[in-house]
Amino acid sequence: MSTIEAVDVDVGESVSLHQRILSDISERILSGAWAPGHRIPFEHELTAEYKCSRMTVNKALSQLAKAGLIERRRRSGSFVRRPQSQAAVLEIHDIRIEVEALGLPYRYERVARHKRRSSAEDRALLELDSNGPVLALECRHFAGKRPFAHEQRLINLAAVAEAADEEFHAIAPGPWLIARVPWSAAEHRIRAVAADRHIAAALDIEPGAPCLVVERRTWSAEHPVTHVRFTYAAESHALVARFTPSQG
């Protein structure tokens, strides 16, 4: 019989049983401890384990299913959802919102910050016509205790001069830019890669583990603003797109 142990959480004793169940299961899935296809303990097992009502367990499982972490099958139980090959979400949003939608505490960490003259690679990524100043940032985003995403970003200081004075310790560069620079166009690229040693260490996964990379380039009034590369452990992230029929 599959069982689950309740674990301590960092948000204090006031955390509800619903939140504890949500956090415990989410962390096991995001850490890879429960692989895609793993059966989640049945509702009556979780009810006994957490000494709570079945309604509380059902509420937590429903939220996990809504977040896309598990799949609920009638009469069979709940299972860790397998990654699905889907088109990209053409939205610019805050990773904090993704994490908090899972019911997990969000944490951000700036790993490195370098201001420099643009290299040939920088100019290719930003589509710059000439050499100029750029800000290179490396960051990590956490869901609970586990790394959720690794961020590598270039900011064109010719377009966003005030970024040169921002340390990005207290706020991630994504929401900082959204609040200050109205973007007029964006380009997304999505690919699958195997984690190299640097990414594996950043995401706390094994070297060679499958990862999903989302690259985005944005412009404001025809001026390149930023290029960012987000890397996720493949089993912890999915991309969804919604379309409407074209006219004519």
C-alpha cells in the first residue's frame, strides 16, 4: 500500500492541513521523487495519514489537478501527470504566479550580475546592430524548497538605462521590466535539452536529465529590450496554448 509521510513546512504551525497536503505532494512531484505515472495515495489513505476529513483531501487533490501536476481518474485514483508536448503560452507573466498557483511558497535568488560591453553572442541574442552596454543576470526561482526555474537574462542598457543601477536582489528582473518598460512585441522559442553540469547543479537534478528551455526576446517600439532563457526540469513544467479559429 502506498503511503505518504507528513513533513515539516517552513510557513509555520498555522498552515492548514489542506496546505500541508498540497505542499507535501507538490514537493514530491517537483523534486522528481514521484515520477510521472506514480499513483498518489488514495483519499482514504491521505485522510488517515493526515487525520483530516476526506473533503480536505479532495480539495487539495482538486487544486493539484487544476495546476496540472496530477491526473484524477475515476475509480483508479490520482496519478502524477506525464509531461505533455504542447505549444507555448504566448504570455509574459511572473514566475511567482506559477509557483503560488501550486500552493507553494515562492523564493527568488540572484546568482550573478555582470555589466559589460556586448559580445558578438550578446548582439545575436538581442538582435543589436551595434556594440553597446548590456546587463547579464543569472537567477534561480524556487517552489517551496526545490528549484523551479533557472533564468539567464540579457538586458539592453541602451533601451533600459535604469537597469544598470538595479542590483536585482529583492526583485526578479522579469516583473521589474514589466513594471517599467511597455513591450510591443515578443518572440518565444521552446526546445528540449539535456541538463549540463551547471544547469543540473542549479536545478538540483542529475546531469543529462531532460529539461524544457523557453527563450523569449522582447522589443519596445522596435528597440530590443531583453533576451531571457528559462530552464525547467521537464517533469515539473508544461506549456499550454489556447487558439481560436482564424477568420477567412
